[in-house]
Amino acid sequence: MARTIQSLERAAAVLRLLAGGERRLGLSEIASALDLAKGTAHGLLRTLQQEGFVEQEAVTGRYQLGAELLRLGNSYLDVHELRARALVWTDDLARSSGESVYLGVLHQQGVLIVHHVFRPDDSRQVLEVGAMQPLHSTALGKVLCAFDPVAHSEALDGRRTDFTDRTVTGEDRFETLLETVRARGWAADVEETWDGLASVAAPIHDRRRMPVGAVGITGAVERVCEGEELLPRLVAAVRDTARAVSRDLGARRF
């Protein structure tokens, strides 16, 4: 069995203790409840406080859960709701397009795949939930960069790697590309990230009209493109799916 890290276990126990009661707790109460020395408990609380996971009341010195935990919890709930709302629509998109469907969100300096529907055939496929894709070259990433200012900044500040001879890396060309994405409402990746593969993606918005993710399909160039252009029916299908998920999230414009 893998060895655990005692300090992390104790920090988790502190957070669970503070989450379990309706009142704020003092140092002595926390130390006693968890059978810890006061010095150990104080060190844990001080570290958690510095990270925003715990707050200390100025007057009484008692501790309670901090705002950073709420932010992380809301982030999880947002992604969980996005995936839940998208399940039916992404299944339908995979069936109608015959291609793999991906749902992605901004994470650090990339696109985190939070849902993946296999291409509906008998081919061997690998589940890519949890995988990271680049922002600057993928259809999902370009959509996020075009509509989310944070993603835009991350892509400009990060390294834009040449994956193929089609990858756009120069800042001016990249900005021009994003203007096109904004104007038409969807993004393409035709062998810019992987040779032989093409993708199309569209943005998903929430009730605040904020971009919360992107949905897209990926397939072999010969199946999803005609010449250099993506098949219009596939572009329309992806955009319809993005609008449907956005509506389910409360975005009235869609």
C-alpha cells in the first residue's frame, strides 16, 4: 500500500472538522478534537490560513473555513454541471457526426478534457477525460482564447509550440485567427495539432453569458473535410450542440 503524507492527512482532518460544525472553533478545541499537539495544530492552521482555506476571526481568534474553498467548490460544481448538461447533447452529436466528441474547459495554460464520447464505430479508442490539449492550436483551445479573456492571456503569455507545419504561433497571425473565430462563432484545427486529424469547436456560455467551455468533434481529415474546408454540416452540428448546452445552462441568447 502506498504511504500517505501525514501533514496532508492532518490538514484534511482540520478542514473536515471545521466543515462539520455550525460554530467557529478555537485552537484548543481543534487540537483536542484531532488529538494533536497545540503547536502542530497551530502550524497546520497557519498554513491553511495563508492559502485561504481557513480564516481566523480577529476578535475571538476562532477559525472557520475560508473563501478559497468556496471558490474551488464552485469551480468543481461549474464543471460538474457543464458535463451533466452536456451528456445527452454530446451523445447525439457523436451519433449524428460519426466522430469523437470532446468537452473542454480552461485549466492553467491548456484545455482540460472533462468529457469524451467515443466515435460510434468498432475501432479501438482511448478515453481522454483528464487529458490536456494546447490552447493555441486546437479548435477547443482557440474557441476559449477567442471568447475568454483569461484563456487569451494564457495563450499569449505561454509558449506556442509548432506541432506541425500548419501551426500558427506568431502573435499577429494568432490574433487575426482569433478575430475570425469571434466573427463566425466557431474554430477549426486542420492538421495544426496532429497530422491527419481535423477538429471543429464552438463555445458554451452560461446564464451570465460567460464562456464556460467548448464542445467539438475530431476526426480524420478525409472524413470531416472537403478539400481544405470542414464540412458545413459538421460545423452546423457542433454549433447547434453548443447552443443547446448553453440554453440548458441558462444562456437565453442561444
